[in-house]
Amino acid sequence: MSEFILEMEHIVKKFPGVLALNDVDFSLRRGEVHVLLGENGAGKSTLVKILCGAYSKDSGRILLNGREVDFPDTRSAQKAGIAVIYQEFNLFPHLSVAENLFAGRPFLKGGTSLIDWSRIFDEAEQALQRVGLEIDPHLSVHELTVAQQQLLEIAKALTLDAKIIIMDEPTSALTESEIETLFDRIRELKSQGVSIIYISHRMDEIKRIGDRATVLRDGARVATVELSETSDDQLVQYMIGRRLEEKFPRGSVTVGETLLDVRGLSTDNGLKDISFSLRRGEILGIFGLLGSGRTELARAIFGADESASGSILIGGNERTIRRPLDAIRCKVALLPEDRRRHGLLLPMCVMHNITLSSLNKVSRGFGLIDHASERKVSRSLCEKLTVRTPGMDTAVANLSGGNQQKVVLAKWLCSQAEVFIFDEPTRGIDVGAKVAIYELMDELTNQGAGILMISSELPEILGMSDRVLVMNRGRILKEFDKEEVSEGALMHYASAS
Ligand SMILES: Nc1ncnc2c1ncn2[C@@H]1O[C@H](COP(=O)(O)OP(=O)(O)OP(=O)(O)O)[C@@H](O)[C@H]1O
Ligand SMILES: [Mg+2]
């Protein structure tokens, strides 16, 4: 038996205007976690989509256990023991958790064609338990948070009894303790000889879970290395072709007047008496674990959830914000956590997605749109954020996951907001582009904007915030100044019960 369960050789894949994979070789050992690294748009998802039959390759060979295979669709790849957890969720939002887990594989009552529902729900409970997800399997998927959906995707892959599991950014919405649970599962799977292809932009976790890494850049393979023998700097250099000097470019700040004042905000979905203020020039970090109310807070200020009580003052005046349009009029912008669902019109082009919410900036009056300036504005934002796209007219659906995220960001940067609420601003963004986003945040605050930055990434909170609020079960439990905040202190208050 060969050392490799999988060998991909000379894989080529072209899309209109893009050579997504250029003669890529990739091999996977039995029982290894092989990390795929590379900038947004480098070709990682495309490579795994070819492996699992979602895309067809233009040329190259795939050997599974030494035998050449060619999967015309995902179902035949699944039958051969290849399971995928996609970067974009693949769940049916209006079906129950249990139905999603066993979609296409109904359990029938012995000898009949009746679906054995009690067995489905029993098995679902077990599958959920294995990933530490404590929810009722009868719930509809659209009622779940992003993190819960991600765990559900993982539970689903685990039920397939796969020999190769592909995880495309599985932890982007998970918090530390959930990541630990996932890693425990991965270690268990490894010991059973299952091989894992793991895609992630979080450098810290790559080292913790990966055995080897293959780095892609612009569709070509740059290197394959043993992770234990490779430094982070070296990996970053392979990925972006240069060294990364400054990770958190937060300059010194001059804070001005109060921009946003939240007083006694409570909501039906769990926020309890939240009060704080945000000043011009300030980045206020909001840290909290899953379920602490971070995202609910963002949505309440933005008017996205009904039934909030308390008051919100903007620029010193009390404002009624009942829906997002009210918020936008008050120059409040929200970069949502779940960007595919709340942030993008997928079939529309890059340019229109960016300028949609700020057409007044590019219009010539009388409702006419100045197409030349629309294009100019979008192009310059795309350059700043390093969005990789064949052009401004490309449909957003055709961009890589990380580049889609950047388009949502560009959209809000293009608006004339003064209060920016960024919910996980760098989720799914590559290391180089993260720095570009931090630079933009720094620039925005220098121009007098205020930023609420919700993040579960400790380095980002510590590196970019001027003050930090820690949320815990719907309340603000603690406030820290930049000078007094530390990783340990944040975790202490975030997980206090
Ligand atoms: N269906 C498609 N149609 C057209 N172009 C595509 C399609 N899918 C991917 N591409 C292009 O192929 C290139 C590689 O994309 P891919 O999704 O593989 O990147 P990635 O490495 O997974 O990036 P990310 O880290 O952002 O997820 C990108 O330039 C992307 O725009
Ligand atoms: Mg991808």
C-alpha cells in the first residue's frame, strides 16, 4: 500500500479571465492533516472542489489509493469516501437540523418504505453530541447562528464515515473552546487513519493541527513543507511573496467628541442594559464568546432586530433606529458577521455591490448615475483592499470566499458612514489583506470616524483596540483601556459565570 491515499498531479483549471490552477501537484498521506495555504483567490477552494467532484479539471490526474479516479459529481466522490465541509454553507435553511444531517440518506423502517423518524432524531442527537453542539435537532437551520451552522456542517461530514475529509475554513465562525472540540475530533479521526485537507487563514491554528502544508500563490504551487520545521514568517513569505513587517498598524489616536452613545439598551433576544459610548477617532473592541450577545448588539444598534428598549444617541441627538435604513441615514454602517446572507447580491457584479448603498456619492443628480465615477470609486477600493477579480463587471458569485468578504467591506467603506460596526472584519481574509484592512480602519478613525470592532480573535482585539468591552451573557461585564488589557484578563471576564 502506498504511503499516499491521494495524489493529484499537474492539475489545471481555467475560468474566464483567470487561470485558477496552474499545473498543481498535491499529495495526501494516510492519517495526516495537510494544510492548504495561500492568499484569497490563490486557488485553494478550486483545488478541493475538483477533488470532490464539484468542478471538473481541464487537465491533470487524480489517484486515489494509487488508482486513477474522475468524479463527475459530488455524490460519486462521497461514495468513494471523500466528504467536504464547504467554506460557503451547504445547508437547507428551512429544514430541521436532523433532516440536514441525513439529507439524501433516509433511514427506513425495516422492510418498509416508511422513514424512521425516531431513528433519524436519535442519530442526530448523537452526531450533534460528537461536535459538542447542544441544540434541539428539531430546530430549523435558519434559526441557528453561524457558528452553530458551521458545527452542524462538521457533524454532517462526520456521519459520512469518510476516508478523506476536506475542511474549507471550518473554524472561521468558531470560538476557542469550539475550536478545541473540533481539534479533538480531528486528532481522533487521524488516529483512525482518516486524512484531512485543512484550509485556514488563522496561522495560530495551522501550527497546532497541521502536519504538512502546501502553499499556493496565483494558482501555482509554491512549496510543500513539514510544519514543525517551518516558521510562520517563512509561510507568510511563501504565501504573499514578501515579508510582513507591521501586523497591527494602529497609530496613536486623538479622540474627539462622542459619536455614539448607547444607554440602557435591552432586547428580547438577550441584551441586558447595555451602556457605552464611542468617540471620534476611536476603535472600541468588543470581545465575547459565542452567545455573549456580540452580534445581537451590533444588530440592535443597526436596527436589524425589533423590540429593543433603551436609547441611542448619535452626535448627541437621540435617534429612533427601527430598521437598517434609519441607521444608514444616521451614518451608521454594519459589516455583518454572516456576509453571504446579509451583505451581498451574489449574481450582481462587483461594482454594483460596492456602490449600491451609496449611490448618492456617484450620482449626477436627477437620479442619474455617473458610471465612470462609479467604476473609479469601486476600482480604487478594490485596489486598497486587494480584491482579486478579473474586473469590476465580474459577478460577485464568481469571486473566491475571501474576496467576497472584501467586497462587502468595500461597500461600507464607500458609504459615508461615521460609525462603523465591524462584526468579525477579517474573518476568512488572508494575512496580507488583513493588514490592509487594519490600515483602512486606522485611516477611517484618523478621518474622524469611530469603529466598533467585534472580534473573537484575541490578537486583533489586543493589536487594534483603543478600549475593549467584554461581553458576557448579554451584558457588558468589564471595560479595559489599551494599557491594562491582556489576553488572560479578556478570557477571564469572557468566560466568567
Ligand atoms: N465559479 C467560478 N467562476 C469564475 N471564477 C472562479 C470561480 N471559482 C473560482 N474562481 C476564481 O478562481 C480563483 C481561485 O479561487 P478560489 O476560490 O479557489 O480561491 P481561494 O484560494 O479558495 O481563496 P479564499 O481564501 O478567498 O477562499 C479566483 O480568482 C476566483 O475568482
Ligand atoms: Mg476559498
